[in-house]
Amino acid sequence: MGRRLPIEVINQIKLRLDFDEYVPDIAVALGLSKTTVYKLQLNWDLWGRPYAPPSVKLGRPGLLLEY
């Protein structure tokens, strides 16, 4: 699993995507790969945030009853 980008870089990517700048230009300007920028763009479209929400369920299973 990769590292998360600093919030400053994420804000710059979001700002440039909002101004309809091309993804390869964003990647070159910020020193990232195009795949990273495309992945963040897809996450914003799907989830409204740069990284997907956690999908791990915490707590005890629902099959265990209180009584």
C-alpha cells in the first residue's frame, strides 16, 4: 500500500482539476505519475474525497446476540 500525499499537494491537484487542466500536465508540474492523478480524480468522482472511505467493519459480529 502506498503513502498518502501531503494535503498541500492534494489541494493543488484538486484546484488544477477544477480548472480543467490536463492530467499529464498536472503530473509533470507536481512530480507525480499520471496514474496517481487519475486515481485521485476517480476517487473524487466516486466518493467526494481524495481517498476512499474505510471499508473495514469494526466491532463484534451481528450474529452474536446479547442474551
